[in-house]
Amino acid sequence: MSDSFPTAPDGPVPFLRFGPRPDRTTYEGWQEFRRTRDLFVPVKKISLAEYRLMSPRKRSLHDLHRAATHVNMRMEETPMSAVVTALMRSRIQNNAMRIGPSTLDGLMINGGGYQGKTETACRTAAEFEDTWRDLFAQYPAYYFEPMPGTRDLIAPVAYCQTPVKATPIGLCEAILDFYGAPYGKNLRGMIRNVRESIKAHATTVLMIDDITRLKMHREDDQDTLDLIRGLMDLDVTLVLIGVNIPRSGLLREGWHDPRTKQWVYAPLKKGKSYNPDASTQTERRFDLVNLDPFDYSSDAGITAFVKHLIGMENQIRLLHAGPGTLSEGEMPEYLYRRTHGIVGLLRRLVEDGLVKAMESGLENLTIDLLDEIAINLGNVPGKEDGRDPEAGEIPDIDTSPKRRPGPKSKRGRNSVYDDRGTPPAAEA
């Protein structure tokens, strides 16, 4: 996973995108995400004196670039995400290079809502596809010429989301939508098209997100899980992503092998699955890896959290914010209490704080300013993200400021803008 943005050049750079964001659930959207995920160039850090010397137009463009930098902050790697990335990278790579016929081991990524499971998995898969395509490009006569049984459009990675009301038909539609393939007239035809699409497009990794939307007390959900497990005989690494997988019922019919530390599923019995080859399949094995929030109860956990805050504050472009803005004094403990160490909530709180700091002219992040920001997990942004509260995708935690008793401290004087809220005139 990339740990740095491209270096900002001296001249102006484009920093706004035209059109909608990439839809990773389609082949075209996934390719756009893969190609552009690390292309954003943040604005250069400048001093207050340099800012004041800018013309009003340049200052306005600089402020817009600063705002874009704040909402596109690099995804900082955490000790927890590093474990997930390492296991996923090795599992995908090993399976992709396996030559002999065998059922490939899968991977389950477990964690709470807003903890970066999807982003970590997608970026790791995109990194693998970059390497895979570069490797194949060295032998174009073997891999890019027409091959029997494949199509011109090669898709090493496919990503889809489990429908909120999961059914075998709904899951088939989600997978086929990625390829832009026809659905088929009935479920059997849809399953055939799914199997043919995965094979024809040379897909090596199939990621299914929000897998815990399956409620195992429903018959359709059990059938959908059987369908997912049946896909593992297609020479594809299956990566399932979900919230609280151990308690969801997905592992109900499996057992934990203490020798391999993997979850094992027994072969599906003929007649109980939509997969026509179920009776000949071997046992299915999944590694279950957790992406947990930060732990603030140990010295190692506190150190890791503060290191993460330092990585974030290095990306801040406020004119009065410097080293220690997020990582010194009472701020680390405050941020942990507000976000419970959940990286997605931490990012959201800091981003909202940066917007408020720029709009107010304070140009710094303080506890008083962050106290004015509410993190409402049940509001419209959650719905737009397509999160399912019943599946645990929205954490049930208290994010209120819980202000300390005593008089409210006064903010420092606004030295970026004058008392009327307007930028000071540029110095000659």
C-alpha cells in the first residue's frame, strides 16, 4: 500500500475531478480506481507570509486546493491494517501462482463499521492487479493474444457488494453487473453466466463485500452462502468482507482447525446447493483476519495511535497548524474518546474540523473547535454510503463531545483574516 502522495510540483496542478467517483462494482469503475488511486497531488505547504503575498485569485485557488487536500488525505497504514494487507497479499499471490488443480483457500476480513476494511482490501487487490498486469506485459504473446475460452477483456480482480436483501439471484446480478454480462433467463442460467464470466475474463480474485448482510435464519441466505462457497472451485481466490463475521452465522457449519488456524467448511452435499459440482468439491478453508480499532489501554497501543495521528497531521495544510496539532497535549486522548480508535470516525472528525477551521479563519484544530462537531452515524451520509445498520455496518457507540466542566476557553485571535472575516490585503 502506498504510504505517500506524489510530490507537489512548483507550478499549478489539477486537483479536481470531473464526473462521478469511480464505481468499483463495475469493471470500468474498478479500472479507473486502480489507475487513479494514488494520482492526487496535495497542495504545497506554505507559510502565512507566503499566503499573504498571494493575489486574491491565487489565494482562492490555493484555499480550494487545501480543501481538496484535506478530503483526500492519504490512508495511513495501521498495525492492524498491515496484518490484513500482508495476509491478503500472500494469499492472493500464492493462489495465483498455483498450477496444480486444487481448491484455493479463501480469506475473510472481519471488523466493525468505519474501520477501513473495504478500502484496505481494495487497495491491496489493486496493488496485486498492478503487479499481475506488469508481469503479463513482459510476455504479451502468451497472455495478451487471443486465448481459447477467454475474452479480450481481462479482469484479474472483480469486486461486488452483497445486496441488502441477499438472495442467490441478487448476488448473481451483482457479480454479472461487474462484467456487464447478461443475467440469463432463470437462476440456473445466471449461475452459468457467473461461472463463465469469471473464467472467460481470467479473474483471479473475487471480492464480495458486506457479506454479513446474509441473515442465516433466512432460507435464501443459506442458499446464497452455498452459492458463494460453490464459486471456490473456479480457480479464484474468494475474499469475503464483513462486520462481526464470527457472530453472523456464516461460520456456523464450519470448524476451526487449530493446526492451520483456519476455518474449514465441509463439502456441500449434492441437492442442497445451486452448484452442480458440489458433490465433488473438497473441504473449503478460510483464513479469518480481524481489522480492529486502535487500543488505548497499553503503551504499545497508545504509541501506535499517536504515530497514526502524526501521519495525519503531516497532511494538514492549515496556516497555524504545525507539529503536534493532533499528537500532543490532551488532543490524542480527546480524539480517541470521540472516535473510540475507529479510523473512519477519526478521519471524519478531523476532516470536518479542517473545514470548520478554514471557514472560520482560525486555521488551526483545537479541542474547542472539535467540540462543535457532531458525528451523527445515523444521518444522511450513512444512507448515501449504502450502509446497513442491521448488519452492524454503523457502529453503536457514543461520539458526543462530553465537554469537561468549567468555563469554555477562548479561541486565539484570528490572525489570518481581519475582524470583518475578510483576508488581509496582500503585502507589496
